[in-house]
Amino acid sequence: MNALPITTKRRLNKIPQTNAVWEGDRRAFGSIVTVLDAENDANDECIMWVDGSEGAVRAMEMVSADLGLEAVVRTLLRAIESPHHPALPARPQKVVIRDRRLQFFLRGALEGLDIEIEYAADLPLIDELFRGFETISHKKLPNLPPIYTKLLTSQAQKIWKSAPWEVLTDSDILTLEIGNYKIGTLYACIIGIMSAEYGVLIYRSLDSLKQFRTAALQEQSPELLEQSFLAQDCWFLNYDAPEEEPVWLSDRDYEVTPLFGSLHPFEGMRATLDEEEAKIVYLALESINRFCSSYRTELAQDQIAELEASYELELPRQCKVAKTFRVAIATAPQLTEELMAMEDDQDSIPNQHLDVQVPVHDDLVPPGALIKMGEVPSQLLANLKLQPKTYCQDLELKPKLPKDLPAIFIQTSRPKAKKIIDTIVDAGGLKSICFNSGSDPFSNEAYELGLLQTKNRELYIFAEYPYEAKKQKQIIQKWHHNCEKSNGYCSLIITMGITGVNRGNPKLKDMLAIFETKTVSSEELGIGVLQLMSDQD
């Protein structure tokens, strides 16, 4: 058994000792996990030390069930030296526990601290605390009212299967007017395809929609974007998809879990809906499902015309609302043009340039562009090549093309996307995609640089990944692995429509160009380590 170091014992013995008796225990979370910490697993455990004389929790820690008895000692030492406010550092006269094995362990670990360790079958204070946690967990309100859970889940599954994001961009806003409700016009925004999320946003005000869109286009810091995100005024439906499935897969055969909630400047994000909200969201989703089903061909056009419909909807009997609700739904072409104009206007804002530059081009990809590495299904590639407005550099890979082709996605505004495409086309096309080492001698930082090589042998940086960033390193490793499976074949896809917190929502008609090419190694490229250079050199 490990004993405390002599220096630690001396430090602890300098802390005043009181006549208090503390209770200590280690218990499984069970159903109280959502009360203590929503991120913990129900199989994890809670270590707690409570001062019996004051009835106060001095220290509490959530730990994995795999951790040994040492974790209990660590929490006890924190209770002595740095207890929860407002308690002051102190050593107890006695501690009481209900685990015989822990009792013997503590006797050895705490030897020399003049603390008695006793066993008791019951711990009244801790028992009472856990009973309180159980009561709170049982009283916790569900995310959705019970009578609307199945109804909303059914509507969400219908939307998932119909995939309205395949015909609507996040700029193609639908307006909804619900009779019998004095809530004004609602504005539905469909998000999906290359986004990290699929779903529907139902804005309660047009100002909120525009304000968030403006904030997202201003290339703000992540902190400011998060603040803008939480300041939205809308209800939302998102889908929780398996992490191992790329979200831009076209078949969507994997199971998803619908998530409902609300965003408001005063509330932030709330993952619940009350009965009144659930009713409105249900009527809106039912109308969107019907409307997108009836007008899918018209909604798939590049320029969506003014379309409108009206539905008489009744809530199922279990809702106990014997009313018919008239819902008017329509497209909003003028609003769509306004939102797209906001995006195009960003092209007139001059870019900020760094004081250092590299001996290759670093101005192809504009600041704020979204860059993703992943795989694109071969069927999606085939569909892209059928679109007359999509530029295609086709390597005629059909006999060799794998099921999924590694792809670099670059998403930005429409004018900036066209500028990228024109630059590559004017250079003769895309010759290869490569990752090469780079360094900054001024900061001594090392990078993995993503490079695009055009057929006139020009090099363009599309991304910089610090070597110390583990997550990005894993993404690059996966890219290399996928390229090995595809015999080196890969692709670059340029898309427009960048709006959102930090990810875009393009659909097929937003994908303006695809360049099929091959990946090469840094050795094949033969340029060595790239170094940042000062303008004065």
C-alpha cells in the first residue's frame, strides 16, 4: 500500500484540526447522473465527503468505476486542503465510511494524520443527499411533452426520409402563417448535406434570421460566432447521427435521433419544448412535409418561383385539442435574393494579409472559407457531372472509381468560389493534391500544409495544420489512408453558400465545380520544407 509522502503529512498536519466528524462514500450514479453531470455515464461513480457538524459537502468528484481506492483519498485530501466554498481548510477528528475494505485502506493511507477511521452501516447525511438527487431526477421534465413525443418524432423521420435539403438551400426560406395563433409569421430555414448537421430552423422573427446571417458572414472569432448563435430566436430540429458516418452521405441509410429545442437571446439554447411550443412545431413540420412533397420538382429549380399552399390540419385525438388549424406556407424568392446578396457583398470587403508570406501562393482560398476533408460517394459525383452549371474536371475514372472518393471541400461565397474555379481553370486545371511540411522560423512552429498543384506547376496553400493539433493530425492520417484505398485518386469540390456558425450547408446545385485528380507525396513534389518569409527579405 502506498503511504503519503512525509512532506505531504507535514503540510496536512499544519492545517488546524476540528472536532468535526465527516462522512465519506463512493456510489454509482444510476439515475441521478443527469442531476450531477449530464456528460457522465450512468456506470460512473460519485465520491463525496460531507462535514456532519455543518451538513456541508466539502468535496465531491465524479470518477470512472475503474479507478481504485486511491481516488477516494485524493478527494479527501481536497476536502481537507481546498474544500468547496465557503468551508475553510481543516482536518476532521474522525471520518466514517460504510465500506470495510475502504476503512482498512484509509487507515494505512492516513497514518500519521491523527484522524480516526470508523465503519458504519448507514451514513445519514450522504443517504439524504442521494435521496434528494433521486427525487430531482424523477421530477425532471422530459424534453418533449409526452403526448407530442411520438408525433414530433414521426414528423422528424418523414423529413429525414424526404430530405428537403436536397432541393432547398439555407437561403431558400419558407414562410408560415398559423391561424388561431398570434405569433406572427414564422420563417423556416432548411439546413443539410455538407453541414455537420441536418435539420430545420423555425425563426420567430425575420430580424433574428438576418442578424445571425450577417454575423456568420463577417468572419468573426469563434467566441463571437457562438454568442451570435445563442442570440438567435428560433425553434430547431436537428439530427444526432452516428459519428462514424460522414454527414454528407447521400443514401442516409443509418439511423438518426431527432433533437428538438429552442434558441433565444435571453434563454440561450434550451433542449426542451413545452406543450404550446410542441404544438406549433408539429403544425410547422407537418406543413413543410406536405409542401416539399407537393412541390419538390419546382423547389429543385435554380430559381424558385413564388409558390404557396394552405393546409387545414387537425391534431390527433390524444392531444385533446378539438380545433382545425389553417397553415399558410409559401416560398419567399425576394427574401432569398436578399440573403444571397448579403453573401455576395462580402466579396467587396478587402482581405487582411499577414506580415509574412510563403514562396507559394496563399491567396487562392479566401479567409473564412470552410474546408473539410472526407469522402464523397461515387453516386454523388455522377449526379454532379450531370449538372450543366457544375464545372467538372473528369479523369474518366469510372472503371477504377471506388465507392467513396477522398475529397477536399472548399466552401465560400458564390463570387469567391467562382474566382477559385477560374484561377484553377486558367492554370490548365488541377494536377494534384498534396500535404507538405512547413515551418515558421519567427515562431518556431511547424505545420502540415495542404497544397493544390495546378497543371502549370503553380502551388496554392488551401490549409495549414499545426503538428501539435492531434485532431487535425488524425484527419490528415485518415485522408492518406483513404487515398491509399482509392489508388491515389481524389477530388476537390468547390461550393458556394457559406452561412452558419462554422460550417456550410450547400446542396448539389451549390457545388459549382469538381476537380478529379491524384494525390502525390511530399517526396514526389520535391520542394522540401516550406518556410514563411518576411516581406523585407
